[in-house]
Amino acid sequence: MFKINENYLKLPGSYLFSTIAKKVNAYQNANPDKEIIRLGIGDVTLPLSPVVIDTLHSAVDEMAHKETFKGYAPDLGYEFLRNAIADFDYKRRGADINADEIFVSDGAKSDSGNIGDIFSVDNKIAVCDPVYPVYVDTNAMAGRTGDYLPDLGKWSNVIYMPCTAETNFAPDLPKETPDIIYLCFPNNPTGSTITKSELQRWVDYANKVGAVIIYDAAYEAYISEEDVPHTIYECEGARTCAIELRSFSKNAGFTGTRLGFTVIPKDLKSGDVMLHSLWARRHGTKFNGAPYIIQKAGAAIYTEEGQKQTKEQIAYYMNNAKTILTGLKEAGYTVSGGVNAPYIWLKTPDKMTSWEFFDYLLENANVVGTPGSGFGPSGEGYFRLTAFGSYENTVRALDRIKAL
């Protein structure tokens, strides 16, 4: 008889955002007259920029003619896109990354889950706490996290690095030595950042102990402050210890069209084995490439007009973030984030748990956010709001919250 992957049975409940969707749908069905404002999931709301739309149309037209039709994409992605990424995202920042070290995919979420395929199940992971749940859940599915301890809200074989108000919501180097370290800056969910010198400390540490850093830079386009690195490869020595994940979802609104990439330098090795070669083998075996049409649209982001339009969209969302940050402070909440990231991290009032505050906001203000405890035990007592709604809904949500 066939057998299942019993690691899935260890997972507590459903995926965080699936749980939220079920609760919101149940409330909406019971209260059809209520207008709910969703500031929970990090999904963009502005339409794709004009240059992207024009490029999509042009690429579709190419697919209608034998001379310009495209079938399977190259394993790593089309050169026109990888060259644009290498030049714009890396070389202009002084980062030594070549086009053949870039693997184009359908998104950073997929890559952050799939990257574990090239690592032994015996590796021990370290994660920020709170953390984007995909990192932990996918390692749990692979059997790398041990057993779930419901009383603690933790896995037995995971190193948790608390990110609290006392640490400015950034992790300290772990006391126990990990094999794989997950870092995300600007951070989801807290919106925090670290300086280049602080990131260099992590790179030095990883090289010293022989760990690899999985660096999620999905929100780098939202960075506004100086001395906040846009890529881990700005740090000396990162080529020998770091893998970087990037996404077009938040910087260019590709949540519905799906595009991202992973960078694995050829200098990153386990003994004599290049991780680049392992990921290339995995990529070519399990993935047939992002569509040509979408890759063409992605390349348009790197044009002068594409950059102008993308920055306008980012400015729109960051104005929402400022509105939320300012409004919550005026209402007496303790808040952070919202400066280099489109997320606002707030302390729940009156010692409410994260889920109690979720229910309170939903029922009394008809506003949806994300409970901090869903991101890890150190997220308990906190709550995340996103800036990806419309400006009008953002203002209305703040007015409702202030009226409570």
C-alpha cells in the first residue's frame, strides 16, 4: 500500500493566510451587509504599469507569428532578462554577480520552499522569530524541523532567533550553530532593516561556521534610508555563503503574473560541490521556466520608463504606509516598520493576544490584518497591517480603528 509523507501531519492547522481567509469568509457570510477592508495579505492592488502592459501585448503578438514564436524557455531564463537583472540589481551596486548565476523562476515564494531540495534533511535551520511562515513550513514538510511543540508554538529542531522591540526587531547571532540561516530584509512581517555593517557581521559569521544564508530580498525596492543594503552581495565574502531570493511581485506588481529569481554564486560550495550546479540540476528537472511573455514584461521594468513607473507605484504604497504609521501613533498604538517596507508592525492593545485583536478588529472595525503569532512565538502580542490597499481604503480603515 502507498505511504504518505507523514511530515505533513505534523503541521499545525492550515497555512496562516488560508486560516485568515476562512475566518474572514465566515464572518462575511454571517454579516453580508458589512464592508470589510483587507489590510492583511501582502497582495498589491494597483494595476500593472503601462510599460509592462504594452510589453505584454507586444510579447503576445510575437507568439502569434512563426518567426517570433517562443516555446520552452532556457533553463536559467532568457538572457535578456538575466543580463538586465545582473546589470541593474547587482553590478551598479558594486555586487559581483554574473547573469549565469541568476535563475529565473515564477516567484520567490516557490524558490524559498524549493531551495531546500538541494540540502540534506540533516541540516539544522535558524530563522528570525517572527518570520515569513513559508521558510519553516516547507522545512517541516521536508522533515527538517523535528516535532511541533504546541505549548511553545515552536518546532523542536529549529533555532529561533527572537526579533523583539529590545533588539529593534532584528536577530542576534544564534548561540547554537546552524547549517542554514534564513534572513529577510526589509523584514516581513516587522518591516525592520539592518545596516550594511550589521549584515556584514552575518556574512562573516556564516563563513566562519560553514553555514549558508538564504537571504530574502523581496522588498529591497522599498528601501529609502541610506546604509541599508539592497543585496547581501554588497557585503564582502557573501559569494561564498549566501543565496539570494528576489521577486517581481511587490516591486512591480507581478503577484498575479508570477516572476522572480534566485541568485547562487559559483563560489558557494559544500566541499568541492557547487550549490549552483545542484540548483541548476533541480531547476532543469522540476521547472520548465517562467513564460516568455512574463519574462519580457519583467525586462521592461529595467528600462528608464519602467523604473519611473515602478517607483511611482512604490511611492503610492509607501504613502499608505506613512498614513497607517502616523494614524496608529496618533491613536496611541506602539508601532514600527513602514519606512523601508510596506508593513506596519503594531503592539496589540490591552494585552490582547494576536488572534483576539484580529477578531476585535474584524468584528468592530471590519478591518482585516494578520496576527503576529502566525509568524512565530515572538510575534504574539503583535499585529501586521499592509500598505498594499488603495489609499482610500487605507484612510477609511484608519478612521475605523481610531473610532474604536
